[in-house]
Amino acid sequence: MDNNEQKQLTGPCVPAAESAAEKPFSRRQVLSTLGLTGAALLAGCKNGGSSDGGGSSSSSSSSGGSSSSSSSSGSSSSSGSSSSSGSSSGGTTPGTCTLIPEETEGPYPLTAVLSNSAMVRSDITEGKTGVPLTLVLNLVDVNSDCAPITNATVYIWHCDKDGVYSGYSQPGADARGETFCRGIQDVDSDGMVLFETIYPGWYTGRITHIHFQVFLFSSGTATATSQIAFPEEITRAVYDSTLYADHGQNSSVSSFSADNVFSDGVSFQLAEVTGDVENGYVATLQVGIAV
């Protein structure tokens, strides 16, 4: 594992910024941006602070593409081609679920944003261009017959189409003070949370992925920290598209087996993805948590 994947966080909790504008959302009630609820606020002050990468958080209005939801999946089985459209499907047997594997939070978690009420939002693009991606996570309790978890907050973050993370200075880019491709939401009464974003790019040493943490309302620390993998054939199609042409295909890590996080398998972290490059994709994952 490279050194970047093992950096630790230091620093104080940052003050909350002004709320970001929330776009209308018809599929379900989006939670208010008046402030964070439950575990996220506690986590921001208990674990928060900028990393030794020098990041800091700021608020920004959000905008971006959308798509539709899909059924959940937790299997590494996939199908499709490297064309501009396709789908990948798999899943656990109905009525069964598996504990999500624990993974590193990586070098760019920017946990200081957990105390920033402006980060409570479904649209996390902040104007970043890319192929639209709707991410749907379904939280279930592996200790209670896969019942939906309805008392949790989810924080996700990922790089933009060019492999840059907000909040940090990185080789070739200084994104300190920015918060694109990061967001926080509470799950709904079905244990579901949905984010509108863009298909993530790649950076040296890693294959395409999205980070996430789950905070139960009863806890101020992350109950689960993991990463989401994407079907390789769909990723190739996205990286062949015009918007991603400058960065191109991943020349650093060519497969899950060569990745320093997913080399042990992606059976329970591989999202089910439907859609196409022209209209965007929907990625769905069942996340098993032990409550």
C-alpha cells in the first residue's frame, strides 16, 4: 500500500459554513440543510480537522446531473462491454446480507467537513463536469435479518474526473478550500441514501472508487469505513468519452487484482451499475452494517 493511503488526520474542528443551496428532489424528502443531525456533528468535532495534506473546508452551492435508482447489489459478478452503454449486475440471495469490508479512509478524507452544515446535500458536484452518476446506498443490519438501518448518517467523497480531491494540495492541483464531490445525508425510512455526482476519475496508484463512512446516530465515530468499486468495462467506456479524454484510461492500475485496496476481492463492494455515457449511470450498493 502506498504511503498516501496511510496518512493520519490532525487539527481542530472547523466552524460551520453557510448552508449550500439544495436543488429540488422529487424521489424522496431530502433532509434540511439547516444543520447536521446525530452522529455526523459529533464525529466532526471528535475526529475532525484538516489532514496533514493541508486541506480546509468551505461552502459552495451545488449543481449537477441526475439519473434514476436501481436495485441493490453486493457481488463481483458483472457483464457488459466496453461500449458507451451497459450494465453490471450481481447481488446476494434475497433475504441475505454481508458485512461490508472495512477499508482505509485514504489520504483525502477531509473529516473537518463533518461539522459543516453546508455539506448536508444530495447534489455534491459543485459544478464539476463529468458523466452524471446517481449513487444509491441501501443500509441493512446484518444482525437483524437484513432489516433497513434507519438511524444513520452517510458521508461520501471521491475525486473529480481528473483524479483531484477537494480540500487538499496534490501533485498538479491545489484544491484547498474546495469541497466538490463530498456530501453528507441521513438515510431515509427505508435505509436508503442517494447522492447526485459525477463518475469518478482515477489517480496514480488506485483504481476507480468512492469512499464512504457510516455513522449511527448513537455513535460519534464511524461505524463503517469502506470503498465502492465500479465494473471495469463501464469505467473503460466512461474514460473513453470526450469529457474524460484528457486524463484517459487508468495507466497506473489496470485491474482490481493490481489495486492496493481491492486486490483481495470486491464481492461485497462492487456496485450494480446501469445506464450509459450519454445519459449517465446509476450505481447501487447494499451496505451491510452490524448494529
